[in-house]
Amino acid sequence: MRGNRTLKDVERGIAGFYRDRRRMPTYSEAMVLLGVRSKSVVHFWVRKLLAAGVLEKDARGFLHPSRRAFGLPMVGDVAAGFPSPAEEELRDVISFDEYLITKPGTSFLLRVSGDSMIDEGIHPGDLVVIEKGREPKSGDIVIAEVDGEWTLKFFRRKGKDVFLEAANVKYPPIRARLELRVGGVVSAVIRKYPG
């Protein structure tokens, strides 16, 4: 059976199980998943996946996907204007963690509420990836604490004047009376459409 499968086949099978159930399969479930009759064959593939960096073991010896593993297939490009023929050929596998988060050790997610950034395409319910410790430049979207209240806005600097600006004309610029503290810079926005 080992000869009939490739490492990519096994990776895709386990990745599909993980995406559906949010956990790794047991050895018995992996036997069914891979269509094999022996746990030793599953062990063979687990060793291969560990060596390839697809799986990792934690301090207790439990298997889990590595940060780069279990991405989605990238099959091509599509025009945002008029349609053009798109060939569905596997070009690469993209892990959203790697694509969206360049500094995982200093990044976190927040869910957006309110409509103050809607003209920038950031809607209520969207997730934003925030990178802590990055010095904001004028024009960056930041999470900031202004006089004790947290908000998501454009960071603006004009000479010595620093203020926050919404992406919605209903909201005026915000200038701190006492303190403005930037908690991080937005590096990505994630929206999930209902369906």
C-alpha cells in the first residue's frame, strides 16, 4: 500500500480530516482514511510527515500540524475585471497563517465591531490581524487606546500633530486629550462570507 500513495496524497487526506474535525485522526481513523489494514503503515506515514515538517510533536508527544501545513491549493490567478480563462492546475499550497501573518510571535486577531472603517473595506464581523511592536507610519491602520478607549482607525501624523482618522465621513478625527497609545498595526483583514 505504501507504494500506491504519495506523501502529498497522505498529507491531503489528513489535512482534510483536520479541517473537517479540528483535530488529528487517531491511528484507527487514519487506517480507514488511508485505506490500510495496519497501524504500522500509518506509523510509517506519520514518520514521513514528521520528517517533511508537515506534522510536529508537542512536549507531551501529541501530533499536530506544523504552522506551514494544511494550506489550501493555489490553482491560478483570476482577473477582477472581465473574465479570462483560468486553468485549474495546482501551482502551490498556501497556508493562510504564513500568507497573512509574517510575525506570528507578535501577532493576534481582533473581531471588528462598528462601521467607522467601512470605506476602507473593513466591515463589522471582519477579523483583523494586528502586529504588535511595529512603529506606525502615517496612513497605517492601527488599534489604539485613546484616553482609555480602544479603537481601530487610520494613524495620521502631520508635523507634531498626531491623530486618528476613520474611513467613514460620519466620524470626525480623534485627537487625544490625555494619551494616545498604539497597540499594533493592522497587517491583514479577513472576511468570511455566509454560505
